[in-house]
Amino acid sequence: MREISDTLLSAQKKASRTPYVRVEASNKVSGVVRLDWERLYTGTEDDYYHAVTLSGDGSLVRVRITLPADSRKLYRQRVAGPGPQSDFSQWVYTNEYNAVVVACCSLGAEVSIFWVKSDKKIYHLKSTDYGASWGSPELLGYTPTTAINGIAAAYKPNGDIALFYADQATLYVMKRLSGNWGSATAWDKSTGDLSGVACVYVTDWDLLVSGKDTNDNFKLWTLVYGDGGEVESGTWSALEELASAPADGNFEYRACFLDKPDVYRCFFVESFNGAEAYNRPFWSHIVPGASFPVNLWREPVPFNLSSEYGLAIAHPPEADYCWLSNPKGVWRAPLAAQSLDLTADVIKARQEATRESGKLSVELRNDEGQYASPGSGGVSVLVPGCELAFSPGYVTARATETLRPSAAGDEEDIHNATSGTGNHWQDVDDGASDEDTTIIWENTADNDYYRDLYGLPDFDKKGAINSVTVYARCRSFTSALRPNLKIACKTGGTVYESSEFTTGSAYANYSKVWATNPNTGLPWTEDDINNLQVGVAMRDAATPPNIIATICTQVFAVVDYGGGNEVGSGQTYILDALEYTSSAGKTSLLLHARDGWSLAEGWQARHQFRWNKSTEEMSVKSLLAFVLARCGLKLDVKSQSSVVTGFYPDFTINPGNRGDVIIKKLLSFVPDVLFIEGNSAFLVNPLAADTSIYSYGTNHPISEGSYRNDAAEFNRVQVEGYDPAGDIPIIVNTFDWAEIGRLYDRLKHIEDRNIDTVERASERGEAWLRHADIESASAVIRIPVNCSQQLYDVVDLTDSRAGLSAEKKRVLGLALSYDPARGEYAQRLSLGGV
């Protein structure tokens, strides 16, 4: 189930409920901002080797090499504050020629240009003022040969640089550490000749490499040169394939570029030398949440340009725009997500989700023509392909949660405490004040404040946080003669204090309200609270040399949360169509959208893939992750079987195979199931022993229900495989004897030569019987909307009218209807056995 706040959970169970739904459109595709490129410059420069970077002040620095006929001259360009009015046509000749390849990178005010000359010399040109002025070229070394087809470099945040260059079939790296360049070292891979390399530093040097494998098949790979992030420092990860073309085909890859403005994004050139030959840039990005070494890239997409040397991609430190460049073109696209809140105009909505599809329809009022021109003006986001977020919810009541000290914080400077050093927090953590029994106190005869901070337990109520109030129950030994107390909190690494209080001789509660996080100026978040420390600063209550002790017996925080409109989250759709309706003098706009299954249906393999033919390369789970990523979805795990991670089938994807068909085929190998929600596909291993996580019919009423028990479609599964070691067939039968006794033999026959052991055959048979059992015990209930419900959740039903008491069922489908005009806000759940 999705996590929701306690206040929302309470609201959806109340007899009097006030519905609320939120609908928003955004320029995202599978959770990633869609980059809408605007071309700012169209020049006449020749298409040849080039690179781009943006320095620390946002200046655009471009470099290019002219054609061999013009002596391969090296030019540079700096455009400060680049924008639509900038002049991108002015280039400065560096007085360097015979350059073979070029790269550039930047960090803060330092900008570096690297190139290799036709005499094998490697040069470095550096600017320390954002590219405004440059020093003299520095000779770094020599390449082994003149066959250099790629060069790339990236800074590490501490100023170190790694420079990579591809010399025939070998990739070399040179590193500048603490200002000193080392010698080049070769990678440990075996390939054919390489045609390009790109690099970006995150926690390691992440690389994109194009070229051939040892069989002359054309490849585009990802690779990591470790710096101790995800890969051990100084070592190379495995080559992971992003694109592939056979040696005897007409495709090849070159001119690759890589950047990480929000997620990893890459550009490369696909060349086709058959009829209607072309050189076309393609782009792709990693699915959100995936790490670079895992290599989960969306299917590459063509870019509307003809270019043999591709498009370099970069972004400034303040990433407001992403930039593309080649010698005769400059493009930019906003990186910020653009959203449009449609909530106020929603007339009705319907949401449906099954195990293999999901869709959403929303009707918006258009009485004032506010949606007359979607795709432009204030509704520019609202176009087919945009992301629709649908969030069901309720109007909730406000609530509070009291958090008391549970550990020492970062400071313990108050001089006295009942429990002694290191344990001050134990003296102020009382649920009910014990007054003078356990205390901390300050009676140092000076004018200084001394402060304690205390850690708090986690806050897990979810939902909007309205404020945080920190309380301290304090007094002075006799009435204070001067201000002697401040309330403190620490968030975002900074301590914030209230104004001063003057305490009396009797205990009283003193407090400070922080309506927003003082570190960010934004509303508090759950993470903010979970990292919050609270405390007090105290000093002697009398002016020195007099002494009046300041005493504290309780410190605690009260989090005010909930109230207003709260929703569950996680459900996004892709807008397929817009439909206008007009009748009885009224007009409305219908939005038709589908979930991530439509992405799987729409993806087709571009070329053949094959795994596990002779060695164990990818498990079923890894294969699912690969295919889902190509569709733009990330694989997440709620639960999983040992089979899905331990079975390595000889599996082939042929050109034209659809994503949804491939996914269903892979799932047929395992007991696991899959559902798609938002931008993720969730893996579930449904077990008969799964416990219920929600109850209907008690606190959450059942309005209508129908409950049916069917005979299982099959009660005997015969699995046929092959043992290559023994060269003998494998035939294993799995039985549901109780069903066979009642219904006789209903056979399901499965033949799969991937099954090479009796154990695997038994696992397959048991999995199919489990699915038949789930399907046979069906039910449909109508309930008030549960904002946390997900497919494959196990719930229990109590319906005395049908003789059910806490009977377990598994959710196999849901439909939500929101129609305020008819007073309708309900869900229909389709259920099966557990």
C-alpha cells in the first residue's frame, strides 16, 4: 500500500467524509523533465569535431576544429550570459592547427581545453577567469598512435581532472591530481577500434564509449572509471551495452556526449550507410533513481538534425537550462519542470487499474474558454504526451505529534545535570514533568549563554506539516533578574534561537514557534523533522557576581500537521488525447490518459538482443529491469522470489517484439507478478502466507459486495524441460489434489527448454497452480475511496451479510469514480484469492 498520513487515513474511514482530488499536468515523461529545445543559432560553420562546457559564471565556452582542408585549426568561443540575443558566430583562433580531436570541461572559474595533434602530442589550454583569458598550451604527453577517434575530460569537485582518449582499440586515462599530471594508463578491456568517448564526474568518472567489439559488431557502451564512489578507485567497471548493430549491417555509432543536468542524459550519432543514408543524433536518459553502472537507459530517440559529429550537451552550475552545441548550432531547453494545476476545474474523473493496463479520464469545465488553446499560453503544458498526476484524497483535520528527546545532540554545554555528562537529554525527556527530580541547570557567574541540543525520534505521520513548536519547562531558583533563557533548534547544520525569556521562580512552559524551516524558508518536511535537534540555551539569572540558577526539567517539540486537503500520491499517467464536448450551452474538455503499460505496449525492439546463451549474464529480474528501462520505467521491488533473481534463461528479443509481450513472457518463467504505478513497475511475489495489511467492513465500510468461488482453470500442471548434461527430457507434474478429487484432471502443459532441472520444473508448476488459485476465488466490493490502495495488496473482508469474517483477499483491479454532481466518490475493488 502507498504511505499516507495518519490524518488522511483517519479521514477516509469517517462516516462523514469530504472528498478531494488533485489533478496536475506537467512537462515530464516518465518522471523526467521533457527538454523542449529552442535553437538560438544557425551558422555556416563546417560540421566537424567540437565540444562545449559552461563555466562557473554561466558563460558558454565552445571549441571546434576546422576541416582537414583548412589545416584542422582550433577555435574557441566564450559567450557570457548566453541567451536568445547572444552572438554565437564570433570565434577566436588559438593559433593551433593539425588538431585531431578536442574536448573541454570546467569547474568554477577554471576552464580547460584538451586536444591531440596529428603528431601525437596531447595539449592542455587553461583559463582561470571563466574563459575570458587563456594561458599558454601545456604539453601533457604523447598518444601511442595517430588513430585517435575520441577524447573527453571531466573535473572532480576538488579540482582533479581525468582525461580520456581512445587510441585505436584502447582507452587511456591521464589524471591531474593536486595540480600534477600523471602518465597515461590503459583500460583492461578487449574491443575493436573505438570511435568516441564522453565523460562526466559524479562520484566516479562515468563514461560513454562507442566503437566495435572484438567481432567487429558496432557498439555503444557505458563504463565507469572508479574513484571510490560506486566503483573502486583506479579500476574499470564492466562494459555495459546501450546500443548494438551487427558487423554485417549498415549501422554504426560515433560522436557520443554525456552530461548529468538532472538525470544522466546522452547524445550520440547513429550512422546508416544503406539506401537513404543518414547521420542522425539520438538522445537518451537513465530512468530516474537508477545508478549509472546499472545501465538502465530509455530507448534512444532521434533528434531532428543531420550531423556526422553530433551534439555536445552541457549545463551550468546553476542548472536553469540545458544546452546543446555543434559548430553551426546552439540550442537550449529549460530544466525546471513546468506544471499546471487543474484541480479547481475538475468536474468528474474515473481511474481504472488492472494487472496489465491502467487509464484515467478527467472532465474539466471550460465555460470561460480557459482550455480553448491547449499547448499555448497558460496551458502550454497541456499537450498529448504530458504527464498527468492524479491524487485522490480527503479534507482532513489537523493533528499534533509530541517528540521528546531520545538521544544526545551535537552540543552539551550546560554545566550541570542530574544524570551527568553525556546524559543531559535523559533529564529533560519526561512525558509528564517531574519538576525538580531530574533537571539541567546553569549557574555559572558570567554573562554567557550555554546550550544543549537533543536528538528526537523519527516523525512518520506524513502529510503537510504546518509548524514546529519547541517547548522548554523552566524556572529560576528565585525570580530571574535578567533574561536567562532561549529556545533552540538545529536544522540544515545551523542552530536557530528564539528571543530571550526571563523566567520566574515557578515552573512554566516557554516556547518558540517555527512555522517554516528557518534554514530553507520553506514548509517543514518529514526529512527536516527526522534530522531536527531541539534544546535550550541558558545563563545564570543574576548579573555577576550574584548567582541565581536557571533550571530546566522538560524540553520537547510539538509538530502540527495535517488539516485541509490531503492526497495520496504515486499515480501518474501519459495524456493520450484531448476531447471537447459542447451541449446545453456548456462546454468541457475531456482528458484521456493511460499509465506506464502504454509505454510498454508502444516500445518495440530495434534490433536483436540475446542473453545467457552460453554463460549466466542476466537473471529474469535483470532482464525485466532492462526492458522496462527501455520503455522509460524503473523496476522496484515490493517482494521477490528466489527464482526471479536466480533463473538465467536463454532469452532472445527479436526486432519488432513489443515491450508488453516481452514482459509477460519473462513473467511466465517466475511466480512473481508486476504492476505499474507512476514511473515504476513493482515486482511482487504473491504468497499464500502473505498477511493482510488493510481491513474492509469494520472501520472502512463495504457498500456493496459480491463473492464468488470458481473451479480452478487447471488443477494439474505438467512442465517439460531438458537436461543438457544428461541429455534426457525432464517431465514434472504438480497437482492440486483437492481440486482433482472434485473436478477430475484439468491439465496445463508447459514446454520450456530453459528448464534444465527437476527443481526448476517444480517451481514453474507450483507458480502456475498459485496463479490459478488466486483467480478462482473472486470478489468485487464497492467502498469509500482508499487513498493508499495498490494492486496485489492483501486485504481482509468482514461482511456479515455474506458470512465473511476477516477473510483474506488479494487486490487484482480497482476502479475509482469521482462525480461530485452525483455525490459519488467510491472505489470498486476486484479481488482474488491469496
